[in-house]
Amino acid sequence: MFRFALLLLACCVASCNPPSSHRPFHLVNLSFPRTATTSLAGIFQRHGATHEFMRVETINALLNYRDGKQTAAAVRQLLLERARLSGKPVDSAAFLFLSPEIVIETFPKAKFVFVVRDCESWIVSLLDMEMRVFDSIRRGQNSIDFSYHPRYARVLSPHFSEQMLLDEASLKRAIPVLIPELAHFWRSQSIVVFESMKAVAPANRLIIRLVDFSNAFSNFAHLAGVPENSLVRQNVHLNRDAFPEQIQKLIGPSFLSNICSKEQRTLDNYLNRNPGLLNVPLPGK
């Protein structure tokens, strides 16, 4: 669904990302929104990182590709040009999951990260961000280009309408449809990303649960081939949720748990059938 972080690091600004012909490493984040995409860019700040670089152009291209309106060759060309213009080793974004297979095909030498958040807290976090973003837009406090948002959101929830986010009453009326669709997306698209990452050598991929993120500095350093002490630990919790308890209460904890538990079990069963996909934190140095 939906949202893109209001907190953009200075390294995300285009003027700070001159073209580069060489990177010491290339790390690409395929994670969903609200799964530490901002934090991943933050912990690699000393090495050079972008967060949601060329957001509008890239989302539109990936959505067009999904809809059969743009060729794979055209999307690969855009992704390559985007990487050239960025020039940074770390590419963290909350939209590359839209077509993970073409991202992986485009960068065969890259390292890939996918951070998995539990279904319940992901939905709460997503709606928390969406409500705040659209409230700021209505108040004239946010000038982010969200022209892509209706199409992007309907990937996550086919019946999504921006009218659902007008206020808490509107969101509450939408919950019976919205929550099951988000939970289904969370499970089904996670498996799509997992399946795509099977094409990546285990040494070049990292799939880790969000609850393990702050203990996975050794994993990130090992994947990128950089010293662990070069990562910026204080950036591990950037862009936190604002009102998760309020959103959870609005949804209804029992309803949310009932819907998510089914999808969570399905995903856990998938991971049990595919041992070795999910990583655990390595001992720190």
C-alpha cells in the first residue's frame, strides 16, 4: 500500500548522488514499505546510500511492467540508468518488491536484502503512515508527488480508495475489506520475493526478520564486505511508527489477529518447506 517515508535522509537527494562508474559493492533492498528501508540506508550512510531514489519514475515503470504496458528491456534500461545516476553502493527503497525478478535479472552481481515483518505489525505500521501522510497532504503540509499512489496502493489492496484514509471513521468502515486484502498481499508477495531470491546465490542474499534487524549488523557487514564497525548503529530505528496502539485499537486486535494468523501460518509453513532461505543474526564482532 502505500506510503513512502516522510523522513528522507540527506543521502537520498539527487544532488548528493553524482554518477559513478565504480562501486565497492552493490546492495539492493527488495523489502516492503515499513520494514526498515529507511534504516537500512541509514546504517550504510558512511558508504553511500539512497532511499527511494527516483521514486516516481521507478514506481510507474514497475507498475507499467506488471500491467504489460512496458517491456522488460525498457524497465531494465531505466533501472540501469537509475543505478548510474545514483552512483551509491546501497539502493534501499520501498517499491523494488513490485517486480523483484526483473531487479534481480538486471543486477546479476548485486547483493540483495529482504526484511520480513510480521503480518500484524506491518499492517498497523502501514496504516499509521498512510493516515499521517494523507492528513499532511490535506493540510497542505506535504508536497510529495503521490500521482502513482492509487495504482501502487491497489497492488496491496485491490479495493483501495483514498477515501478510506479521510479520517478514522472512513478507515474503520473500510477495515472489513482492507485488512484481509493487505494480509493476503503480505503473504503472497513475500513468497514472490522469496521465490525470486532463490535465483541469487546464498552468499549474495540476506533474508531476515525485522525483529532481528538490530542484531544483524554482522550479517549486513558480511554481505556487503565492509567492517561491521563502519555501520551506523544509531540509525537502526529511523522512521518509527507514531500511533500504532491507536491504529490497532481502531482495527480491532482480535479481528486483526484472526486475519493475520492464517496468512502468517501459511508463510511460516512455506519457510519450513524451504530451509536455508531465512537467515538468523550472526554473532557480532
